[in-house]
Amino acid sequence: MRTVRTVSIYSAPFPVHAALDIHTASIYARGRGTVRLNVLSEGRSVAQRAVTAESDEWRRVETSFRVDLINRTNTVRFEISGELWLDAFQVERGAPASRYVPSGPAEVSLQVDSPARVLFEDEEQKVRYAVTGEARGGRLRVRLVDLYGGERDIALIPLAGDFLNTGEVDLAQVRSPYYGTFRIEAWVENGKGEAISPPNELVVHRLRRPRFWMQDAPASPFGAHTNSTLRHILMAKAAGINWVRLHDAGTPYIGWYHLERKPGEWTFRDEDIYRYRRYGLMVLGAFATAPEWASHFDKPRNNYYDRYYQPKDWDAFERYVRTVAERYRGVISHWDLWNEPWIPGYWAVRFDESRNDYDFGPDPAGSFVRLMKTAWETAKAAAPEAAILGVNSTTNTSSANNRVPGAQWTRSVVEKGGLEYCDIICYHQYASAEIGYQGDEVETGFRNAAGAAVSSGKPVWMTEGSSVAGGRTGTGFLRYSAPVESFEDVWQTSDRLVRFVTGLLAQGVEKVFLYSMHTHVYFGMGNEYRVLVGEDGYLHPSAAAHANMAWLLEGTRWTRTAAVAEGVTAYEFTGDGYAVTVLAPRARHAPYKLPAEGLDLFGNPVPAGAELGRYAVFLVTSGGD
């Protein structure tokens, strides 16, 4: 590996059964650079050791550790800089490290060329393998598992006596099901059919090439939050995402707190922002956060929320808005304001020691309208064509922890003149109940959040949310890599996501920004708001469902919603000479046969006359059909 900046790579997760005993992690390194072994248990660092290699001679680095009695996920993070070769990683009971012993006579690795692990239907379907070790006379067995419960062996490859055997397996031979997520499992067998290597796996997704692959799509309704790394950008685009909002994943690139740590001293992240645009992701920027010297911050309390105190130096805030609006004119066309100002932690003027919580004062909506006015006037002067979002409401109906319910917040902002200072109304929604029918949580949430503002005729965007929060997005389709058995129903996760986005578009919402593709860390250490990606940081099967939905609905507009049977709702979208109807059945619904051939969540055909089951189905008709 050759890298200028420090790069982190995680080992496969491993169990520690004798938790009270000492264990040792070790690896060999050579080259010129530094490698740090950081042992993590349940996300917490329990031991670390670094070594600097300065020659081509192998050098071992090791660190001993103990973990808690109850531990679900343990892993080693290799923090690497320079040019290094790494080999012979081992975790063992006891200390110091003993002689390296491989886990079997042979080992298998799998790879596809795509950093996103996506195979488009119009390109080669090759999976590459490498077998190392003593595999003479053995065979590589390759098995394919699909989302429909199917398993089939797709290759049995004789191996030569060389230490390294490489080759390819062509997935083009697999025709049904064609689209969706697949798990490739591979292991080496001896002549008796006994496994002589640990099994390895690779989850890939076979998708239609998105309609705007590597292209700008300003009219697209599909957005998300994601990091500005090539892998994340390619995963987002493959899933049909065409917009990214710079909050959390992008706050360091654009937030005032990060850009102007000292008055007049600016540090810009141009390359990170340009990378989004280079690959066809439109950017929703955000005038957000404030450095300590310009806000109501008094002393450290929470490293995250301390960045969201309200501005105190309004002249400095104007300079920040002017500076970034001018700098990114022609690059960022739309700007959001702050984040969730109806939560005291995001819009505080002080910290209430008696409640041990942030306080946004007696008139948070009034002070937020001041922010809207200041940002609007300043940004429009710097970039007249820029579109500014405002209101920034929520579907939340609770006033717990001094939060302002969405309907009340929207009404207050409107009454204080906020609609004069925005081009687009925005709000957030996290749906937890059953969705996909008239009067559901998506529809009532829209009324709560935007009801007092929609009469203005301004467009409405849902700029942050999900229907798979609360840990619903799990390990996905992994089997061997997951540290514990997963009980996630990936069809249900995928179905909820499709219903959520479809339902929002059926309310007239112009853009939907899912949150978030950046909140993965590693198995057992993830964030409950993760969407489209699994605990390993790669695409989840729900991303394949989103890709199919985006491919079908891109370029359409919602036209009507109707009940076609008891418990079955049809959302109709029309395009140029065709229509797409999304059939969304409730958990209990009347029998309903498809009137025409349909497509399931992942884009595979469902025959006409088939009984509608638990999950959404798409019907595509042309002309007057």
C-alpha cells in the first residue's frame, strides 16, 4: 500500500471467548512508513502499538490486549502511512506473539473492479479470485447466493501447484434473478471435497446503469448525505443518488466553524467539494455552525453541539456567507441554513446548568428568521442565481426536551416573515410506523411540517430523514464476515425505504435527502441512522432497491394516489408517454392479482396475475394502457 495521508483498514471482526485472558494481535510489515495496530472492542480502543519500517526486511509489530466479558465485535484497525507491505496478521490467546500459523493450508480472496462493488448490466460481470498457499490438487468452489433464497455453485476450478493461483468467474451465466444483491462464497477443497481454506465472501450488486451515471441531474429528486470519497460517491451514484447535502458528512467542507478557526484565517476544502461535482453529484451547501470566537459559546461541553451556538458576531457571519457563496458560485447552486433549529442543541444562546442542557432563548423562531434574512440578503448579493432554503421544520410532534413541534415551528417562522427570505421550504422526517397508504405517517408528517407554508407556492424539499433509522439497516447480506447472526429482513428494509421515498414524492416533495451513508464505522459500532450502506461501509441490499426505484421514477411526476383494493395503495407517476404505478400493500390486505407484468423491489419480473404479497411492486405501462 502506498499513501501520503494516514489510511485506516479494518481486519475482519473476530470473537474473543476467553475475555478475561490476555490476547495478542500481530502483523509483519516492511517498506518505508508507519503502521499502527489499534485494537477495538465494541468501538472502544483497548490497545495500540505503532512501528516505523525503514527497510525491505520484515518487521513484526504486536500489541496485547484484554476485552470486556461481554463483547460482540472486536477488530484491529491498521492505521497506515507511507509505502508498506503487510502480511501474516494473527490474533491469538496469550502473550507475546507466537510463530505465525495460517488459518488453513490455503486462503481465498475475491474482488471486483468497481470500488462500489457494483456490476452494471451493460458491462462485464467478472469476479476475480486469488488463492494463496498449498492448494496443489485442490479445487476452488465458488457459490452464488441470491436474495430469493437461491444457492448454486457457479464454478469448480482446478488449482495448480503454484503458491498463487488467480483467475476470473463470470457472473453473466446467472440470468435469473438478474438484478439485485448477490453473495459470492468461495473456498478451496481437497480431492475428497473437504474444505482446506476458510470460506471468503463478497457481496455485489447487479444493477441497471443509472440514467444519470457520472452526469449532473439537477431535476432529480434523489439525494443523500455522504462523504466526499471516491468510493462513497460511486456508491451513491450507483444507487441512483444525484444530490448530496453537506451536513455532518460534509460539514467540515463548508461549516463556518471549520473554515475560519481564527478571524480572517481561512482553510478551504475545495477538492472535497469539487470531487462531488466531478462525478455528477449536485451539492446542497449549508451556511452552518459558528466558531467559538463568533458565537454564544462560553466553555466546552459537547464537542458536536458546541459548534451550533447561534452567531453573536453577525458581521462576521455575513462575511462567512459572502466568502463561501462567492467562492463556490457556479459549483454550489443551492444553500441550506443551519440544521434543525427547533432543537435547543442546534440553536443555543446559552447552556442551562440547572437542566444540564442547551437553551435557545424565548424566541428561537424569531432569531432563526434573522439568520434567514441575513443569509438570504448576503448570498443573493454574492450569487444572485443561488437558491436559498428556509423554514427548516420537522414532522416531529413532541415538545420533549424543549424541542419545538414542527407545526408550531413552521407557523412561527411564517408569522415572523420567514417566507420572504427563502426560495424553497425544507423539513426533516424520520418515519417509524407502517407507511405506504393514504393518511400514513409520511402524509401527516408533511402536513405538520409544511402545512402553514405550502400556500406560498414555494417548492418543498425533505432535506434529512429515513424510514430505516433506529438500527433497521443491519449487516445486510453478509454471512461469514458478520460477528453475530443477523436477523435483519433485508426485503423489509428495502421495502420501507422505497415506500418512504415514494410517499414523499406523492406529497409533492421535490427532493428527498436520505440520512446517512457516512454513519458506518464497523460491525457493532455503527450509527442507528445508517442508510443505503451496511455495517461494513459498502452498499446494503436496500441500495439496490433504491437504484431500481430511482431508475423507474427518474423523469416522472406524481399524478395521483388511489386505493385499488382494501389495504393496497397505488401511487401513479407519469413520464413522457408512460406511467409507473407503485403498488404498496399493507401488512394485512385483501387479495389482489397484478393486472399486468410487474417488477419487484429489485427490478426482476413478477408475472401478470401473480398475487400481490408483502412488498411493493412496480407496474410500467405505456401510451393509453
